[in-house]
Amino acid sequence: MGKQVNNLVNINILPITTYLKHCLAILIFASSIFSIQAQELPYNTGKKYTLGDITVLGNTSFSEQTIITYSGLRKGKEMTIPGEDISAAIKKLWSSKLFSDIEIYITKIEGDVAFLQIRLSDLPQLNELKINGVRKSKTEKIIKENKLNKGVKVTENLITTTKNYLTRKYKKEGFLNSKIHINTIDVKDSIQTARVNMVLNIDKGEKVKIKDIVFNGNNVLSDKKLRKSMKSTKKINRIRILKRSKFIDSAYQADLSNIINTYKENGYRDARILSDSIIINNNKTISLQINVNEGELYTFGDITFIGNTVYSDAQLNRLLRIKKGDTYNGVLLQKRIADDSKPDAFDITNQYQNHGYLFSSINAVEVSADNNVIDMEIRISEGKPAYFNNVSVVGNDKTNDHVIYREIRTRPGQLYSKANVVRTVRELGQLGFFDAQEITPNFNNPNPVEGTIDMEYSVKETGSSQIELQGGYGGGGFIGTLGLSFNNFSIKDIFKKDAYKPIPSGDGQKLALRLQASRFYQTYSFSFSEPWLGGKRPVQFTTSLSHTKQFRFNPSTRNADKNQSFNITGITFGLAKRLSVPDDYFTLSQAVSYQRYDLNNYNTGLFTFGDGYSNNLSYTIGLSRNNTSVDPIFPTGGSSFSASAKFSIPYSLFNGVDYSTLKTERDEKQVLLSDPNQSADARARISEIDQERYKWLEFYKVKFKGDWYTQLVKNLVLKPSVEFGFLGAYNNDRGIIPFERFFLGGDGLGNYSLDGRESIQLRGYPNQSLAPLDETGRPSNDGGTIYNKFSLELRYPITLKASAKIYALSFLEGGSSYNNFKDFNPFNVNRSAGLGVRIFMPAFGLLGIDFGHRFDDIPGTPGSSNNWETHFIIGQQF
């Protein structure tokens, strides 16, 4: 065949078209050496050869045989050069993502035998990664999202995609000037495998603020109104607090859509954004320029319903609430058909779905727009009514099935209702046994032909038991508290050894035990609650038992005097029934309670007698309604109110005691207290009279409380509240009792309660400091018989995860207490404002701290306004 080829001919085949061109050049060059005519080897045909030996060269840790086998080339194989076989071999080697610089050479040709050589290098593996410029807590996420784990093959594509990903990520977060640099350094050691260390330098820079937002082409809607429609993209304004002026690309894109929606809401359905641009002023600010085409004003014309057989046109028009001649509002039209922002919205879709028509579809179609009057057809495909087939719950490992199923409003065989699905999710969340944010209704096996649907409620259980273990110094001594609250208890399993994991649980009952003690007092309490008495109806049974013992402080020994004590023992039984009228959010509760107050040589200013007792037998009836949204820790909508009345038996009607005479005598003795010669006898007689007056307490007590929750924007919740309480007497001669009174001010928490008093929270003031003034102008130690309170709270969640739910709040509130209606003025209140945070952990309940600033003087303490109070919240109601 002629002389041997001494030069190596390089066929670097990537991409394939380049390879073919190189092959053609080789063949032309070879034809001059081997006396082969070029016209005998056209570009698209090539020549067949039999492969001889194949060798492998390069920096690789793989064996020669492994590389040759993986390439698909083998000795003795007949193939065309140029042709698809070599192209396929190189593609296979590239697809392994193990090599770089893949080249195939023809080393020699002997007749029809071609000898090949594969030259390649292993891609280097990542040895160590160092990330600079971000917190350590962020590095794990960067590694995971970009697959930068140790041992990964480092390619140019990996470096480029990582850089592009981080650049886009930070731009979306508002860091328009972010810079990403990636360097690789070869590792020199005895290990044969190619390895590199990577250094990832991240310079996010500062978030760029928006100096101005300029609109062009808007004549109908002002710049101010269009800027207002941009919910999350705001220009610099030093007064604004809630919305920042930092540029976030994703929020900006959403706000461009909001601009169009604003036009649609005002009748300009053809409004368009022609273009938008970002003008970079400097490294810290940008300006946005938005060019719009407003189009023309449209109005609604005829609105016709097509396909409706279940509901008449009149019924659907009452839901649509849009009339001919109204300014066109595309956003409102869509909400009246199907409001995706509210699962329980008053719209046409929910009307159908709440009455079984799960498979219905409703679409608004414009049929005419002549003279800017839009005629609409609301096309309805009602479909077949759907019925629940199988209804199941998954995820409840601890809570027994019957506890969940009794709260479910969707039953097998029942007509489908979206409202019942939404209500079920709410009821399961209100139980407190599951993470309310994770309750998911899953629609399985929908069958439009047979009209059936399977429902599966997915729940995630959280710890429902709480422990309170505290120790601290207060009231002149160490105070220890031990509290246990089991909120998903099972009393029927208390004698089953296997049920203690660590306690019997799963039946939805509540059991609470609490012990608090110091040198000066001891408090013991027990309570139990069964939410479904008998298991058939939602009738809640509760019972509680408590005992408190208070010892008087001895100033000479500075210790507790065990010979002077005040004891309270109480027991309560209650029933609460869920009503169906006016709706089943209402609950009627009733309770009977008895407390006995025993005083043993306990002479203080709190009571007018030091030895004796009082009995308090009372009946309480209450009506409440709670339709707050799913999560009881952080409700985002709905309201909660309660009204209650507590009565004792009117003993003065039948016990034969002349309280008018006793009152006259007491007033006479009161005058004698200023006479040293008669004061001792007068005081003793007053004590006897008061013992008679309070042997059996006679009173009535009325209370009201209302809370409302409104989601202003996503996650930002406004909570207004109002409270009122009044304690009265049947017999004015007998007077209002010194027990059961209202003590306003502070955190609303009392370490212990001696006399049935109620501590009312009003932050910014010391505990129980807002007492009414007596005849001498001093604050009364006996509390108030009337109080009112107003509160406005703004809440924002930091996290709502099951392990810990945290939200921040700010508040404005005011309130006051009085001794009679003559002085009562609901608008003359002590005002305060402040900030706080709440943390709810299943094991410990609700914890929090508030910083309150008062604007008014504490009663009886002139000059005490404009000061701060810090309040620690433990176990407070939400």
C-alpha cells in the first residue's frame, strides 16, 4: 500500500459535525500518502475498515479495558470511517460524565485494518468546598441545591450552572449587584484520582432600593393609584414601616399583574403593559419605568346563564350581584364565579359544590363587545351530583379513630359539600392534637360517571401534653410550681400497663394537675374534661377540684405565721352543649360550683372579719360562638365571643334576716371606730355583722368578651377585642360582696386566687393596679365591680411549624374599673401601647413577653405615666 504513515492524524470529534469535517480532511490527506483517490471516499459514504488494536492514553484511573468496553469499540469490529460508530463511541464516553478532552486518533492503517488510540482525562472530583460571604447556616442549602457534595465531578457546566443559579437567586431576593466567583485548585498528593478544591466567593452586596416608580401612558388612573396597586413593590418612603422599598424581582413581576387587575377592576379590560425597564441610578437605588396602554372603558351588557337546571337565573344573579350597565370589572366577575382566595366564599362555584355538584364547571365567556358594552354568557356544566364513597384519615398514630371521625362532617354515602370539607379541616385543627397547618383534604378516585369521590384527611400529630416546672423568688420566698396537662388523655386506659407511652392517651380527654407552693401559700388543683359525654353527642363534661391555703406574714419573724390562715376549697361541675340553632358554632354551657372560704385568725384589710367562713354556691350559664379559622394558636379569620351570667341563690328573700337593720347598725358602728374608747367593741360588732352578711354569698355577675380576626394582607392579622364585666347585688342593704371582683392591670396572670377574684390583663401597668378610687381618693384594695377594656392587636407569624409556633405582635389597649354605674364611663380609660412576642411549644404551652408603655397615671399615683412595664406571659389564652 505504499509508505507507512509517520505522522499522527488527530480526529477530535466534538461536536459530531466537527468530527465529520476532520474525517474528511484526514481521508484527503491519507489519499495522497496511500495513493487513494479522494473521489473514491466521498464525504457521505466513507470506507469500511476492520479495527485492529485499540490503545488508551491519558490521565485516568480507569483501566484500558474498561474504557474500551464502555466506548463500544472492539478489536475485529467492521466499521466505516468516517461513520456513526466513532461518533457513538465518543457520545457514550461523554455521557458517562467521567471524562474530559476525549480524542480518538488513527495511529496507522494496514490494508483494511485501522488501529485507533483513545486519549482522555478523568474529570476532577471535588475534594473540599469553601463558601465565603454567607452565614454557615446557609451553606448546607447551597450545597444541596447545587449538588456540590464531596466526590462530585467538577465540570465547566457545574461551575457555570452554580454561578448562574446563585446570581438569579440573589437577584430575585433584591440583590441586583450580587457577584459570584468560583475558583478551583488542583490537589497535589499521592492519590491517582484527579481532585480539586473549590472556593465559592459570594458577594451579595446590599439590596437595591427603589427610588421612584414612573408610569407613562396613564391618563385615567393616577400614578398614586397604580403605585398603590403594587402591593409589594414600593418606592422609598421614610414614613412607611410595614412595606420596604427593596426591589424583589418576583414580587415586581406579580405587581405588574396587579396593575392590569386594577385597570380591569375599573372597567379597562384591554389595559396592557407595553414595556417596563429598570434604570440603575447607582449601586444602591434604581428607578422603575412602566409604559401602559389603558385602552377604553367598558361596561357590562346582558349577562346570560346557559346550562343551569339546578338553580334559576334569578338565584344565580343574586350570587353574581352584577347588573347590566355596571362598569366592567373582570376581577370581580371572576371572584363572584369562583373566589380562590376564600374557600368559603359566597360565589356561584361554592353554591354548586356545597350542594353536591363537585364536577360542575362554570366559565364566563364574552360573546359581544360592541360599542364597549360586553355581553357575557356564564356557561355552566353542572355534571352529576357526587357522593362520598370512602372517607378515611391517615397520620394519626396516637389519637384514636373515633375521636377524629366524630368531628368529620363528610360521611360515606353523603352528598358532597365543599363547606363540610372546609368545616372538617377547621374542626380537626381546633382539637389541638394535630398541626393545623398540615391538615390536608385529599380528593381520591373522583368518578364523574358514577358520581363518587373518596376523601382522605391527612393529619400530622403534635405533642398535646404540657409540663410546667418553675422555680423563682417572689413574695418573700421561693415559689415552686409543678403543672401537668394532658390534652389527649384516655381515662379508660389508666389501669392498662401497655397504655403508658408515657401516659394513656388517644381519647381526646383533658386532665390537668397543678401544685404551687411557697412559705406563704399552697395551691392544689385538679381538672378533668370529656368533650363527648357518652360518645354520642358533642356534650362536654368538666369537673375541677382545688384547694388553696394562705398563711399571713409575721413582720417580727419575717416568716409565715401558721396560726393565721385563710383557706379556700372549691369544686365545679359543668356541661357544655354544641347547638344547632342559630348555627352549630354556638355552645351553651352551664356549671354549678361551690367554694368555701375559711378564715382562722386572719385579720387583714382585705376582709372585715378574721374568724369565720363564707359559702359560695353559684350557677353559671354562658353562650359562646367560635368560628375562628383552622389554627387555634394563630387564627387568621372569624370571630369568637362569649357572654355569661353567674348567679347565687337570693338568700335574703327567704332567710328571715333583716339586712336593713344590720346595715343601719353597721353604719353606726363605723362612726365609732374613730373613738379609741369604743373602737374595739365597734370593730368586733362590725365583724359579727359582716360574718352574718357573707355567711352565704349573694350576688350576680355578668361578663362579655368578643374577639375578631381579619387578615389584612397575607399573614398580617388584625385582632380587635372588647371586654365588659359587672358584679351586682340583689339586695342593696346586704351590699356587694368583697369576693368575685375584677382586678385590672398587668399580665392578667395571678399566682394564686384568694377570693375568687378575676385578674384582667391590661399591659403597660403593674398587676392589679387599675383599681377604682375610694371616698378618700385612694385606690381600693377590693378591686372593681365594673370594668371595661378595649384592645387592638396586630399579629405577624415568624414560624408556624409544629415544633414551635412563633408570632410577633403590637398592641393598643385601654381599660378601667369602677365601683358603681354612677362613675362608669366606658371612654375614660387608662391607655397603653407596646410590642410583644409569643412562642407556643406543645410541651410547654404558650410563652411570651410584652413591653408595654402606659400613657396615663396609675390611679392614686400622680406622675406615673409615660413609663414602661415588662410582662412575662405563661399559659395565657391566645
